[in-house]
Amino acid sequence: AGDRSKDRDEKKDRMREIVIVANSWFRDVAAAKVSGEQATFFNNDQSGRILEASGRLSVADIEQKLTAIAGAASDAARHLNNRLVLAKLRAELC
């Protein structure tokens, strides 16, 4: 039972990391959309890709993606199947 609990905790931690990274990325894209090159990015090493994404995505697209990420975080917190949560998130982000 201890190994199962440890495995579940590790999966929960990985899911949390995925949500945090995705959220920080799209928050950076939103900041770039509003402020352009003047924005300060959490993912500063990816500023070129962030600026490119902000030019390609509309404000509505970015908002939809941030909403999808928040939904995935909520689903994961309710202990739904991580594979299903990630598959849904991937579909909503692509």
C-alpha cells in the first residue's frame, strides 16, 4: 500500500509540474500579447518563441488555453485519471 501511495503522489507531483509549466508559458504569451518585447517573462530563455506565439495567437485563443489549463488543474485535484486529463489538455492546447 505504501508503494501505491508513493506512486500516486509522484504522479500527482508530475501533473502539478505540467500544469505549472503550461500555465507559466501561456501567461508569458499573454504578457507578450499585451506588452510585446517590453514584457518580462517567467520563461525568459524562450522569449523569441513566446513573442512568436503571441503574434500567432489571438487574445481569445490565449484565454481559452489558460482556461483549459485551469480546468486540467481542477480535474487533477479531483483525482481524475491523469492520462485522460492530459489527453484532454493536449487536445485543447493544440
